[in-house]
Amino acid sequence: MQQQVWWHELHALHFRETARGQARASLVIPEPFFVHSHLTTAVQIADIVAYLTAWGVRVGGMSRPTREELGDLAAQVCDLRYQARREVNSNPDFVIWSFAVIDDLRPREEREETGGQ
């Protein structure tokens, strides 16, 4: 038990006191309160969409198999996606989707330091 307390204190110190920890902490979306999905219709809908996305939608480099029985509903979730075009790194026609594969949660600077490893 004492080791767990030490570990949590170490993590808290990392996120408060180091530049890398502060950068990572800035990416966390705070959750102001917890709501059981069965009590709130909008949260329940979001739960269903998240479930369908996790088990039925594949974009980008996602290669794990989907649950075939969710195909029709997953297609409807894909219809909810938004596409925009912006100028990014001198590319005036860079496509940005509202669904994206994020396989590395580290900040760009940290990924560049390690060469993406």
C-alpha cells in the first residue's frame, strides 16, 4: 500500500513539476462530474456511438477485425463524420477528419526527440 502511495505521488509530481508532464497534462480533458449513462439520454447515446465506433468502425491504419453484425449501425456512425480542408505544413489541401487514429499520445516535440519510437 505504501508503495502505491509513493507511485501516485511521483506521478503527481511529474505532471505538476516537469515541462513534459505539464505538456501531457494539458492534453487531458477534465471530467467535471460522472453521470451514469442510464440516467441521461444524451450520455447514453454517446455511449452507444462510442461502442459502435470501437467495435464497428475502422479508419486509417486500424487493422483489427470488426464485429460484422454492427456493420449497418457502424456505417451510420461513419456518416456522422466531418471532413475539413486546411493548410498544414505548406499543403493547402490537407484533409482533416473528425475521426482520427492517434497511435501515439505523446506531444509532437517528444515524438520528434525519439524519432517516433
